[in-house]
Amino acid sequence: MYYKYQILSEIVDSIGAIDTLHFQIKLRENMDFIIGGCYFRIKKNHDHSFILSDSLTISYYQQNRNKKEATERILHALEFFTFLTGAPYEITGVINESVESSLPFIDVNLSKKKMLNIQATENAYQHIRTKRKLLENTLHLFSTGTKLNYLFDENNCEDAFFTFFKIIEIIVKDDFYIEKNHINRGSSSLQQYVASILTNSYGIRTTSDRLLDICGKIDNVLFESVFDGVYHKIIWFSQKSNIDIDCDKLSKIVNMRNRIAHGDNIEFEQYIEEYKYTLDLTRKIILAKFFNLSLPMIDAQIKSI
């Protein structure tokens, strides 16, 4: 026996500019598939006298009766679904509880290629253990930023940008503080350069111990100066994760973030390319951190009315 908890999820079409867009998930209607440990089913609009985005029913099954836990699992699963599709779904209505004798049957053959990709995505998600809380927090922020992104109002655009940049900061700082003591500081090269400066510029010679002492002080100052802010941390993370990075755009993005943090107004119409680049970089950094840059997405189509 299983306790089944089910809820409806929709695109809230009445908010801002979303009423001019509709979202279609390119999967069969009424085909069960699993994301985040929950069963999803796509519901499509068949009344063509008006246009609505596809809706979802999300179900979670457990052997113990626990509505709070089920609600949390469904929310986490929906936020992962938003990351996979880029569509700003929200929970609507109330969660329904029922009792079922068995779990739904997943028929991979209904859409074999897509279903196998979804299974691979779900397996990758479920294999994350030690960084599970960080992943859930990241996906929550990404879902929030995605909803703000589709509101198109400049204030919401600023909030969306700040939310996406916060994800980048959280991830690169987490990796940096884990690995910073193992970063090659180029000590041997530094000693050669300093010895050359002492001899050729200062006209002095020194002992090995004094040279090491001088280089140690320079090494600490150089390292702290380079990694004091987030800019070089992002560069460092991107290079070790094989993410191509545009240093000029990134510099503008970091500057935008700092200006917003200090209360300055940003005219986002002048920074559309930087804004789009932030969204793209955020997705790549999430994929690099948790999924080694490889994760099958779920196709979603966005149409303008």
C-alpha cells in the first residue's frame, strides 16, 4: 500500500508578460515519467478557442503517511523540472492525498529515446548525495530566477540577474574553498623571477632561506589579490570545468553585480547581451558542478501569442 500525494502545476499566465507566451513540453500527453523521485504527467490544452501552456500533474508515493515530506519532495522535483525545461512552472491548488495499491507503470516504449534520456537524467540526479542540499538550494534559486526572468519588468530583470549571479557565486566559492589549498601557486617560477629581479634590477644576491621568505610573502599577497573578489574565482572554476569564458563580458557582469549591490540603478536595456550571457553561464556552471556538463534536458517550446 502507498500513500499518493498529487498536485497540479501550471504556468501562471496572468502574471506580467507571461500572458503573451505559452509553453509546450515536447513529451506525450498522459505518459508517466519520473523526475526527482516524483511521477510527472503532461496535460495539454485541447480547447483551441484559447491558448494555454501545458500543465503538469505531479505525484509522490510513499509507504508512510507524511504530507509535509511529500510536499517538499514535489517542490524539489518541480524545481529540477524547471531547470530541465527552462519553463517557469508553479504549484497551483492543494495537494491531494489518496491510497494506492501499486506504483504507476512506466512504459519506456511509448517514447523510447526521450524516456531513456529522462531515466539517465533522473539517475544522475539521484546519484548526488554529499552535495544534495547545495543542489536543492541552487535549483530553488534557478527556479526563482526563471520566474522573474519571464516577468520582463526592469525591476524583476534586476532581481533575476542578481538571483542567477548568486548561483554562480555560491557554486564557484564552494569549489574554491574546497580546493584552494591545492591550487598550484607557481612557487618555483616565482622564485626564478624574484631571484632575477634581485640580481638584475636590485644588484644584490641573497641566501636560499631569505629568497624563500621573500617569495612566501609575495606568494600570499599575490594569491589573495588575485582571488579576493569573485571574478577570478569564476575564471578559475570555468577553466578547470572546461567552460569557455568571455573575460570581457564576465568583467562587465561582475561590475553590474557590484553596482546593484551598492544600490546603483542598472539600465538593463543597455546590457541585454550581458544579461543573456549570465543566464547561459549559470546553467553551464550548475551542469559543471553537479553533472560534469552532461545532462539530457527535456525539450520545451516557447511560443509567442
